[in-house]
Amino acid sequence: MNIFVCISHVPDSTTKIKVGPSGKEIDEEGVTFILNPYDEYAVEAALQMKEKHEGEVTAVCVGDDAVKETIRKALAMGVDKGLLIKAERTRDSFGIAQAIAGAIRDKSPDVIFCGKQSIDYDSCQVAGMLGEILGMPSVSAIVGLEMNGDGSVTLERDIEGGQEISTTKLPAVLSTDKGLNEPRYPKLQGIMAAKRKPIEEIEAPPYENRVRVLDMRMPPAKDAGKIVGEGVEAVPELVKLLHEEAKVI
Amino acid sequence: MKAIVFVEQRDGNIKKSSCEAIHAAAGRFDSCTAVVLGPDLGDAYAGLGAYGASKVIAVNGDGLEKYSVTAYAKAFCDIVRETGADVVLFSATAMAKDLAPRVAVRLEAALASDCTALSVEEGDVIATRPVYAGKAFIRVSLSTPVKIFTLRPNVFTIAETSDAQAEVERRAPDLGEEDFSVQVVETKMSSGRKDVVEADVVVSGGRGMGAPENWNLIEELADVLDAATGASRAVVDAGWRPHAEQVGQTGKTVSPSLYIACGISGAIQHLAGMSSSKCIVAINKDPEAPIFNIADYGIIGDVMEVLPALTNEIRAVVGK
Ligand SMILES: Cc1cc2nc3c(=O)[nH]c(=O)nc-3n(C[C@H](O)[C@H](O)[C@H](O)COP(=O)(O)OP(=O)(O)OC[C@H]3O[C@@H](n4cnc5c(N)ncnc54)[C@H](O)[C@@H]3O)c2cc1C
Ligand SMILES: Nc1ncnc2c1ncn2[C@@H]1O[C@H](COP(=O)(O)O)[C@@H](O)[C@H]1O
């Protein structure tokens, strides 16, 4: 099978965010970048599919040279090769989906995995857009995946208050949510092997963002809360405050 | 500007958050049409006038009873094109996260997801949305003629409703077998408690609850408040609670009126999922726990003692 996994290069989830000099983006000074946590489930799903059904896994990332480091992390987990689609890292989700679609359309993918969302801009868009551009089915935020004998797949996703089970046929675009699997940690051997695995580089056609950022701001500062008291004795006062001051009960 | 709102139903019930989207559109744009796909809801369509929809387009039949991302995208986009709407709104639910990106590509429209504010300024629509898990906010403008926004549930509150009835128009979709390349075959709804994303009150527990057996304390408090139960990742990963309850960066984002965090330290990834709650209460035995930095009210104490007392006291107030 020809399996693709789209990965993004994002600030570590514990990073303190500061607005940079442009007033529209973060200040990247001192920020550690990681493989997007949701994409770890996508990489794991791709590797498990390869292990069961044979084939090859390619990790695709749209970005500048800096993202190679993140592609290497996927290679260290066991992905066979990388595809770097060179473009500014500020592209919106449609720009990313279009670049990926253009680059892999002719490579006859059997399945394309994405993460549910990229934890920088939290858009949740690339997978569905990629599906629509390529004319393939897409199912987002899956927590269950089963291959059936007839080339169809059964997918499970969490919805408000329950689960939704759907079926589709490959080739398809699937985005992964926490709960689908337990991503493997790269082993030393994998990290060594990753250094020798190929990363193909191509240029993305120029693109102008459809989503234009006017400015970036920090959330309004919240007043320090009130410690009502200690232990059981504080309970009546808390309930009074919730009832009379906050009016939430 | 003409707005169209995608209205979601599950099992014959219209989502409250879709009504929030209608209300948000009606208050900002020149007209608001609501589109409802799926099983026939009878009289409920006209009732959407209460939130400000002047017209409702109801699309039934032809396999739309069950959700199919591909068929819904086609049927919905056909209507948007025909009505000539400039602005398309969804509530940012699980369905919208699946559907809106495909709709955006079909309509050659830009999409801003999970917006927490929307305003019309000099003829342009400006949306505010959280990024980096709510650690920052951006304001965005969309460059395409048709603009799509998904709105975070529970943020655009419904200030008032009227007894207006919307004009209802029924349509049959133009769909073929090839449009159903993805098909939902089953939905399994867990009975009983509300979902964390939709509830107005959430009671969440973390590792400080000590053991899964102690969750009855969370459940009892949730019962008197008619609340959903949430959890930190630590307890979900430990298998104490299901993943669907996880609140935070790799779980769900909630913004209820009241969020009660019990034995949760307040790690940045947890805060990412709940810091937009309107009122936050923390119960933690460690006065230095970071959750107290964002809580509106805190009690320093043992959850095992404080929770039963809190449940009793609230029961006395709400009379349950
Ligand atoms: C990429 C990534 C994504 C993540 N995503 C999420 C996410 O989506 N959601 C999430 O929640 N976390 C997430 N985390 C994990 C997060 O960093 C924390 O580890 C987690 O939130 C801690 O859970 P906790 O507060 O229940 O446990 P702890 O941090 O162990 O805190 C337990 C708290 O309970 C208190 N306590 C103990 N006993 C009692 C008692 N008897 N009475 C009262 N208080 C008591 C303690 O003082 C402490 O503050 C993520 C981490 C990473 C790296
Ligand atoms: N720059 C990128 N390069 C490759 N894939 C990406 C990129 N950005 C996002 N993705 C993929 O799309 C998913 C959803 O991202 P988003 O829609 O931006 O939230 C991510 O989890 C990745 O799988």
C-alpha cells in the first residue's frame, strides 16, 4: 500500500506564547518545536497499516528547512521516507491542503493520514479540504479504524454524547484523534536509521492566504480568583457566592 | 450581507449551539436563512424563527436521514450557491469539523474555525479565534467572496427569543449513489449524562480524586447541577474515565457557565480546554496548584471531604 501521513511542526504544548514583532505571529525565540501530537496517532496508524498490509509510508510536511527536524522524528518512528514541500510556514490550511494535493496526486496514494488538528492554529481543516480537492472521501477525528476484506474501512469517531460508526472505501483521507492507538517511541536504532532515510524536496506553487491575520493578541488578563477558604467550612460561603455573586447556580 | 446557517440535528433534536449560530447571524447580517438536512422535523422548522431565522430550508429524503459528509457537503453547497449567501455559519461541533472544510473547498470559500467573536466592520466580517490552545487570539478577515465561520458552542449566547415563525421551504436534494462515498452506519449515543461540550455546567475530576471508585462523588455533584462529567488526561490515560470526557488540549474544549475542577492541578494543557469557562471553581489540597491562578473561586481542601459537603449544600439551594 502507498501510505501518506501529513505532519506539522508546532511549538511544544508547554511553550509560553509571546506575540512577535509583526504583531501577527508568535515570537519563535527560544520555542521548541515538536511533531504535532495528533500527528503521532497518524504516524502510528500508518505504520500499523504498513505492518499488516505491506507497502511504504511517506511523511509529508509543508514548510521551510526548519521542519526537516520534525520529518526526521517521523522517520525515527519508522516512516520510510520524507517529502518536504517547500513553502512559507505561515500558510493557511487551504494553502497547505492544496500544496499537499498537488504534490501527491500523481503518486496514487491508497490512504492519507492527517492529525485531527494542528496545535498551533487549531484549525481542523486540512484533512477534509484534502479529501475534497483530491475527490476522495474523508473522515475526521477517528478513534477506531478497521480494514475490511473488500477494500472498505470501518471508522469510529467521537461525537457529542456518543460515537459515530461510518464506512468508506480507500483511497481516503483519515484524520486521527487521541484514543485511536498508542504512538510508539522512536528507538535508538530508529533514530540512527532516520539519518539515512531520504527526504525529497519540492517547491510549492505560490499561494496567497485566504485567511488573513489582522493581529494577534494575548487573552485578556483574568483577575486573580478568590480563595474562599479551607476545607468543609468554606462550602456554605462558596455556594452563597455561586448563587448570589456569580449567579451560576 | 446574506447569511446562511447550517443547522445540525441529531435524532430529531436541533442542536442548541445551532440556534446560537442562527441568533449570532440574525443580529449581524441583513438576512438569515437556516438550512436543516436530515429526517423531517415537522413543526420544529418554523420554530427556528424564534432565534431570528427569517427562512428555513428543510432538506429531507434521499438518504440524508443518516449523516454522510460527502452527500451533506453537496446538498448544502447546492443551496448556498442558489441563495447567493455571502456568509455561511456553522456551530463548531464534531459534525462541522468534518463537514465545513469540504464545504469550503466546494464553495471556494475561506474558513475560520472555532470563532469566539464575530463582527461586521466597514463591510467586512472580522472573526476572533483562539490559537495555540487559547494562549493567544487572532483576528482574521477572509479574502474570498463567500466566507465561512464555525462558532464555538456556548460562547454566542442567546440573549432573547421571540415567538416569530420562520417561512419554511422544503427541498428534495439532488444526490446520486456516488455522493455517498462515506456513510454513517450507526450512531451509539451514551444514555444519561450530557456531553461535556454541550453542558452548561461541568464537574471534572483529576488524579486528586485518588481512585476511579471515588467518582461517585463527582457524579452526585453532577446530578444536582444537571452537569456533564469531565476528566483530566491523567485519569483518562490511567483508564479511570473514558476518552470522551477528557478536557484539554488533546481532549475537548468546553466553555460552560460553571466548571468545577476537583483534584486537578491545572496543567497548561488542561487549561487549554477550559479556560474560556465563565466561572471556574477549583478544589485542591495544594494551595500552590496552578488551577487556583485561573479559578474564580477556590477551596483548599480534600476533595473526599469537600465534595459531599458541596453536593449537600447545593442540593439545599437548588432544591433537588
Ligand atoms: C501533548 C500533551 C497534551 C496533553 N493534553 C492534555 C489534555 O488534553 N488534558 C489534560 O487534562 N491534560 C493534558 N496533558 C497532561 C497534563 O500535562 C497533565 O499531566 C494533566 O493534566 C494532569 O492531570 P491531573 O491534574 O489530574 O493530575 P496531577 O497533575 O497529578 O494533579 C493532581 C492534583 O490533585 C491534587 N490532589 C491530590 N489529592 C487530592 C485530594 N485528596 N483532594 C484535593 N486535591 C488533591 C494535587 O494537589 C494536584 O494538584 C497533556 C500533556 C501533553 C504533553
Ligand atoms: N504544514 C503542514 N504540512 C503537512 N501537513 C500539515 C501541515 N499543517 C497541518 N497538516 C496536517 O493537517 C492536520 C490538521 O491541521 P489543521 O487543519 O491545520 O488543524 C495536521 O494534524 C496535519 O496532519
